[in-house]
Amino acid sequence: MEGDCCEESGPTEVNTSTISHLVKVNKDKLTVMYNGKANHRMDVGSVQANRPFSRSSLVGYFEMTVLNAGTRGCMSIGLASSDFKNTGHPGWEPGSYGYHGDDGKKYCHSSRGEPYASKFGSEDVVGCGFNFASREIFFTKNGKSLGVAFINPDDSYFPTVGLHSEGEQIRLNFGEDPQLPFMYPLHLLLREEREKIAATVSNIPMSVMDINQLVANFLRHEGYLESLASFEQCAMLPQGEKKWSSSENEMKRSAIRQLIIQGNMEEAEGTIRERFPSVLEKNLRAKAFINSQKFIEMLLAEQQDDAIMFARENLSKILHESSTDSQMSESGAEEKEGPLRDPEIVSYLQEVIGLLAYEDPASSPLAHLLSSEHRKKVADVVNTAILEQDNVGSRSDLETLLKQLVACQDTLRRMKGGRGPKFVLEEAIRK
């Protein structure tokens, strides 16, 4: 739908497999003409969209432009279930809701309407929307909302329109064509709904101390000790509160991170061997990333021959370890620790070695491996490996909370039948 990103497809055109014989649908599958005589009450020609509104949208919406109101202007717009009879107006039949042009009334599961708004006819643009959050059906006319018509319906209804007099012709708009925007400013309604959600979240009370503890834990966990020290000076701690201190292991871990980010892999590896030897001995992922980055730094320093030799002597061995069914110790005994047959590591190593295929790796499709961002990724992998060795846990409290947030959002969405947009953490943080 216009103005909202959906994970599942919404309506795009008229479902021509279920249309009434009393209507004719143009090749564009959006323009519909009445093709009957309208001699009887049930000589209605109704059409439905090919799909219901996407439940991943905040608001489902479509519009109908009245090209010709015909002899009596007996047109209708609304929502109906998939088993709706195409010989009736939306709103007349059970499981349907409608707004009718000949009398301006709203109809709900009955042929008896209720006063709602003004009539509509030729050249008018009328719309119908469903707010998944408030479960409200509303209608619009010529770009202006007519207000809520119905509350708490089901959410699997299809956009539906009905025609019932000679000469009637309408064109539907499901928001698929950027060149044909909705007359109603749907983007403003979507923004309003997002602001409501944000306001609800903002009104939840939070302890400043709890937030400070989360930030401090994250900085310590990731090895940003200088930032942690600066944070301590400005953090709002109660009088006499003990500040966060750093152990020798944490300081070494922080130093290793900085060395990797600076590209000094020789010293970084030396510190790891001295302080955390099991990281290189038992953690195949960390070993692969450390050696790969050493290889990359050689390429960055234009030491091509050294890089080729290093790849043959080191990366090829790690690649073999990663692609075999088991890892064997020097004595022939099968090692129990470390990942076995890791396709992710195999793919990564193959990509790294692939840098040799390019005369200028910096302008190749693998140039991202030469970036400072990749150094940070390697530093994160090594940092996690050291934390696991020290039994500290690979995730900070903040990361654990964020994962819990994503899980809660997914659970809530499942409980609501999949309604509403899928929660994407990165997008929520950017907003």
C-alpha cells in the first residue's frame, strides 16, 4: 500500500475470476463498467480486489474514481469477505461493509442503511480504509476523511465495489502506481499512527540509573574502556555509588580491539596468544577471522607475495578444518570444542582468498573486506570469543534486551493474527 512498507502483498487489481456478468473489466484490471439493465434489485454488478489488505500494513486503503455515475448513480464502495456474492452491494450482504453513492448512507450486513455522509457521483473520488491498530473502517471523499464508519470488524476483507445503473463506470486505485497518488493524504494518517505508537513507548517511565547501567555494561562488554571512563564522569550516579572498574583482562581485551581496528594484527595476535591462547586453539571462527585479517592487512600493505604464501600456509589449513566433519588433535583424538563443518566460515574464507583474483582489490566486488567496518567486525568476533572463554557471555545486557524486544514484538504480532507491520529493529533505531 502507498506510504507503507509491507512484508506481504496487498491488493493490486480486480479479481477477474469472480466478477459478475453484469460488469465489464478493462484490460488494465482497474477500470470497471456496468453492463446490465438494472431492472431488478439484485441486478448489482460487484467486483473485488485480487487480495485483501496486507496485514503487515498499519492502514489498508484504496480509492475509486467515478468516471460516470450512469443514470442513477447507484454505486458503492467498501470491504467484504471472500465469499461475498457478486450480485449485491458491499454492506448488504453478511460479512460486508459499504458506503453508497445514491443515498450517502453506510451499510453493515443489512440492506437498511444509516446516515453517514453526502452522496457521491461523477468525477468524485471516494476511498475506503481499514486501520489495523484501531480496527476502524473509514471512508473518504475527494481527499477528505468522512470519519469512522464501523469499528472492530475482521481484518481479512477484500476491497469491493458495486455498480447498479446503466452507464456507470469507475476506476480503482490501489496505490501501486507512483504516477497516480491517492487523493486522500494517507501518508499523514500513517505518520499519525506511528507517532501514537512512539508516544505510548515514550510515556513508559525509565530509571536514569538503569539506563546508565545498561550503557556502562555495553561499553565494558564491547571493550570501549576509554569511553566507559568518560561516561563514568558524567553518569548520574547516586552519592557514594561505586563506579564501574576494569579488570586486567578487560583492559587487555580493549587493547586487542584497538589494535585490530588500527590494522596492527601482528601485535593483536601476539597479545591474544599471550593472554587468551585458547581463543586461537579452540575457537575456529575467531581463528579464521584473525588470520583472514592478517592476510587482508598484507594486501593493504601491497605485500602480495607474502599474502599468497600466508594464504597457502594458514588460510588453506583453516579452510580445511572448517569444511571437514571433525577436527582432530595432533594425537589423533577428536576435539570436542569449536564448530565443526561451518559453512559460514568456509564461505567467508573463500571470499577473502578471492581477493587475490583482482589486480586492484580496492575496486573489486570484495572491496568491503578492506574497509574499516570489516576491521570492526573482526574485532567484534574476537571480543566475543574472549568473553566466551572468560564465561562472561557473548551478549551485553543491552543486546539481550534488544533481542527480547524483537521477540516480544514478533510474539505480539502473532497474537494479533499477523496484523500490523513487521518490527524491524534497525528501522526502529533510525527513527
